[in-house]
Amino acid sequence: MQINRRTVLKGLGSVPLIGAAPYIARAQDKPERLTVTTFGGSVEKAIREIFVADFTARTGIQVDLVLGTPFQWISQVQASPQRPPYDVVLCGANQLPDIASKGLFDDIRKGDMKHLDDVPHQFIDMCEGVGVAYDYGTVGIVYHKDRVKTPPKSLREFIERTVAGDWIASVPSINDPTSASNLIYSLNDVLGGSLDDITPVIDAVKKMRPNMIFWNGLTDFPLQVRSGDADIGIYVDGRTWAEYDAGSTYLDFINPAEGGIMAPGAVLKPIHANPWAWQFIDTMLAPEQQARFADRMYFGMTNQKVVYSDKAKSKITPWEKTRLPPAGEIGKRIPAWVERWNREIGG
């Protein structure tokens, strides 16, 4: 399913009004510290230097960032729902349909945040109401310019030339939480499969397997390309450009002809977390801070008041050129997909 600017902007008129002022906690509720989860690498650094720095400067509250994976964080909140180990949790918006059913997180619309009104309701709806997408990346094709002189223009071409042995490709492992959308759904959709029949992608991966490796986390793929273990792969645009700025100028990103997968990042608050968590989330939705984050990470941001710099704008993939996976429907089928993948493909 494609998402376009008109669809998203149309939702601005129907975003529920939450309140004109941010949540103000009682003085005795104000903690010395909050604990916030984060992904590693350049994302952790950007969150620390932009969102955390701004929040601490305004409130005086220190923030402890904890690295890990969404599955790990959600499991830990589920193990201790009355005293959650985290005040704010980050995850992929495509994981929210399953997470919402667990009853562990607050309705994001209950938080009295002044910037939520500027986020189209689609970015709340895709999180089943228990979170809000604060940014999005586009999952496309990333390659080493010196080793892949003629890159593929489409995912179909990527598949065909991987099978032919034109390069060693790296794709998300079944162990990575994004693989259901960014690999299985994406390639299966391109190859004409359906949600209930993933035979096309299974058959394609079997053929690609001699010339293909897997990455298990977002920090893995750049290392594989740098070491020569992979020449090309399926990866996200923002991370690619952050690596480029850090010195990996041999990398380039292609949004495939079929449209890359839109991969929103979501933020949510456990029900019994400290109420000041709302203020941290509001910081992540503030247009000034989102613009700074986009300038650093090259991700599209969800606050409609964000003004991108020329540098960021040239690298951010527009909504209308992406595909938005049906996260809820994918979530229902993940167990069957994983079982078949493990049986026919392996790790």
C-alpha cells in the first residue's frame, strides 16, 4: 500500500485536540532521572545530543539511555508492568499492532503534549494509539560504489542479479524484528505474492542464498560492506547517509522503482512510567528538535511544522515514493512466516 502526502496531510484536520499546554507534573513527581531506550550507533548519539540535551536543559532531569532491541525492552516491561524498567520505549511502528494488545502502554492521546497536535493522525493510528511515529526511514538498496559500478534500479533487478552472482548481497536476518516487513513482505509483494502466500520470496531467497548473507542489526550492515563481506544490500536511507557523513563516502542509496518500504520509528510510554515521560516524548515531537534530528540522521520527520535544511531535504525520500506495509495484517502472519522461513531457509 502506498502512502502519499495528500493522504497524510488530510489527517491534520481530524487530529484530536489534546491541550494547548504540555503536561506539568507536580513538583513532588519530578524525578532526578528518566530511563529511555535507544537503538545503537549514530541514532543513539543523535538522540543523546539532540532530544536528551534539550530535555535536560529545560527540565533539569537527567536521562539514562539503554541500548538493546524492542523485543527485549517489551519483554522487560511485561515482566514488571507495575514498576517498568523504562519510562520511554522506542520501537518500529510496524511492531505496534502486537504490542498494543498486551495492554502495557498508555494511549498516546492521554499525554498532554503540545506538539502532538502537529502530527497527522495516521502516525498515531499506525501505532494502534499506544505510540506515535516520530520519524521514518525508507528501506531500499544500498551499495558500495567502487564494487558495484552499475547498481540495480529495482528490487526485481536486485534479486535477479544476486542470483546471477553479480555481487554478494546482505539482507535482514529473520532474527531482526524488521525482516517481516522489510524483507519478506517487501520482496514477496514485488514478486506478486500475497500475505497468505510467501512462496515467491521463499523461492527467490533460496536462489539468492549462494550469493547472500544476513545482517542481524542495523549496525551490522555497514561493517559488512566496509570489510568486503558484502557489496550491496537492503538497508535504510537515513542510516546510510549518517554513515556517509562519518566517512563511508563509498556508500550510496537507491529508492527502488517499486518504492522502498516506509519504516517509521515510534515512541511510547509504559502505563506506570513516570509522568514526566510525556515531556520527553513531546521533546521528540518538537519541530525544532525534529529538524535537528533530520539534519543529522536524514530521516523524514512527522511533525508537519518541521522545516528541513537543504542538505536534509535532498536526501529524505518523499512519502509518495514509499510503500507502507499493512503492519497489523503482517503481525497476524509472522509466526507462520517465521516457521516456514526456518524450515526452508534456515537462520
